[in-house]
Amino acid sequence: MQRLQAFKYELMPNGQQQRSMRRFSGSCRFVFNKALALQKERHERGEKKLGFAALCKLLTEWRNGTQTPWLADAPTHPLQQTLKDLERAYANFFAKRADFPRFKKKGRSDSFRYPDPKQIKLDQGNARIFLPKLGWLRYRKSRDALGALRNVTVSLSGGKWFISIQTQREVEQPIPQGGAVGIDMGIARFATLSDGTFIEPLNSFKKHEARLRRYQRAMSRKVKFSKNWSQAKARVTRIQSRIGNARRDYLHKATTTISQNHAMVCIEDLQVRNMSKSAAGTTEKPGKNVRAKSGLNKAILDQGWAEFRRQLDYKLGWRGGWLVAVPPQYTSRTCPCCGHVSADNRQTQAQFLCVECGFEENADVVGAINVLRAGHARFACEVSGAAMPPAAGTHRSDSGTVQCRP
Ligand SMILES: [Zn+2]
């Protein structure tokens, strides 16, 4: 089994390298935005969208032309990769996976990618890496990068430069350990497992929220681009990255534990994006109860359900396990004891009491049990045995998710 994995380290660049990296990511942003503007213009004129090859040709012209000669200072491949990113953004938009591609802003996801391993030299013994037009860069080696190098991404986050080394290696096909479990996602409890255990919510954002808001206010009072403003901005960035780190760490611990102990994990196929979008509504149709909902939405985003699912998916895949997504129908209203479906079963947010048979249990645990049952049913009918090809309407992603459509 081939395993793709990324290893991320903090870079320790010298002043010249820092300046170069800032310039390179600026050049990539420029190329992305220029190409996006071009595609938009063509669309307005009713012309066809340019493909990757045609854009690359244009890029060569831009680099050799007189208007933007500084583009020639940046390495070619990362500039081409940014065009590839634009292609992907369009593809995601057409597949309805994402919004229309947006122009890149300075200071937001500043990064660039070297796609060709032949141009990169990784010297792990001396904790350094060679990148075209940057030379040897030192990095903080927290662990060994395993496998053959495939590509490298350089990024700026919270005022620090990082390097992410993507590798590929052959690992033994693992035998999944443990049984099956259902998971109910919630606000009061981040995740409840069908065995009754649960994961407390991480309110890292809430905890830091007041401080963040105070810093943001302070920043807005300063004269933009002044020295005071830059200092205030650095403080805001620092706390934002701290929030991000705490959240990532928390999610990784939770998903590692769950995927280590279960061969099959069933979750509700929640449309997190839709849920978090609905509150504001549109101008014609303003959302109801916006204040309360936006609080809920923030909590959802805060806890990163989508990220939780993504991590579970690939970690189970690594261990040979399965992630089964089931449509969230009646999972909170069905009695796991007698099967009676009624909204009355759920008297309060926290308590489930069956009006038919009197079965009583924590509502989230009931939800998790029902998710597990739905997952078992799906799994049995659609993927009977690993050797059988999945039925129509089901596909197994590379990482092992069973996607089920209602
Ligand atoms: Zn019942």
C-alpha cells in the first residue's frame, strides 16, 4: 500500500532567504490573480477558458516581457504550480465543491510549491534542504521525513516560514484493529460515541476570543501601516495562529485515538458548509434567528467537524479501517430499542425518552447508536466483503471512505 504523507517543519532562513521567499510568494500571487482576471475577461467576452498549457505559455511571455520582468527572478515551477492551483479552483467550482475562485490577498495563505523532486536536495542529517533560487535552507528537525520526496511547499504563517515535505512510501497493508463505532457530532459534546464515551468540545476560540477581539480593536485604532499598527497586527496574527495550533492538536489527538481503536467508524454525513452558511441568508431571504445561529455556526466551525472527518478518513485509511458516512435521517428521533420514530421521543436537547416503550438514554448516545446501525446496514448491503466491487451509488475513496447517497 502506498502512503502519502506530509512532514512539516519550521524553517530558519537567513535575511536574504526571507526576502526572496516573500518575493516568490508575491510573484505567485500576482500570477494567480493575473490569470484569474484574464479568465474572467474571456468569460465576459464569451470566449472559452484557457487550459493549463495555454496559461503556461502566457506565463513565459510575462516572464520575458518588459512589463513584469521581475517575474523572471522567481523560480518557474512554483509559478506554474499556482496556475495549476487556479485550474483546480475552477474544477472544484464546476463540481460544486467550492465557491468561485477568488483573488488572492497579501498576507493570506502566502505559499509556493516546488513540484519537481529532481530539483530538491534534502539533507536530513544536517537538517537542511536545497531549493532552487533559495539555496540551502536550515529547518527545525522535529522528526525524520520518511519515504521518497515528491514535492515541497513553502508557506508563511503567523510570521514564521514553514516547509511541508510531501513523501510517498510503501507500507504493509494493515489489518484494522477493533470493532465498529457510531459517532454523533454535537455542540455540547463535540463527539459522542455509541459506546457511551464522549469528547468534550474544544472552545479554544471562545477562550481566546475576548483577547483576540481586544487586540483587533486596538489594531483598528492605529494608523494603518504605521509602526504601532504593525505591532498590533503581529499580536493578532500570533493569537490567531495559537488558536489554530490548539485546534489542530486537539483534533489530531481525538482522531488518532478513535482510528486506533476501531476498524469501522460511522458518522453522519452532515453538510457542514451548508449548516454554517444558512444563518446570514440572502438579501431576499434573510436568515432566521441570525444571532443564535451565528453563535452555533461559529461553534461548529470552531470545532472543525469537517477537519475531524477528513482526519478520521485518512487515518482509518492508513490502518485499513473504514469510514462510513450515513445520511442524518431520524438519527435523533428513532428509538434504538423498539424502532419507534417520533419527534416526541426527544423531549429536551439532552434527554431521549421513547414514548412507545419508555427507553431512556442520553440523546447524543442514542444518535450515535442510530448512526452505527445505519452504517452497518449500508456497509452490509453495499460493500459485502472487501473483494466485492462496491455497488452503484457507493464509492471507496483512496483513503477508504464509503460514500453513501440516500
Ligand atoms: Zn422505544
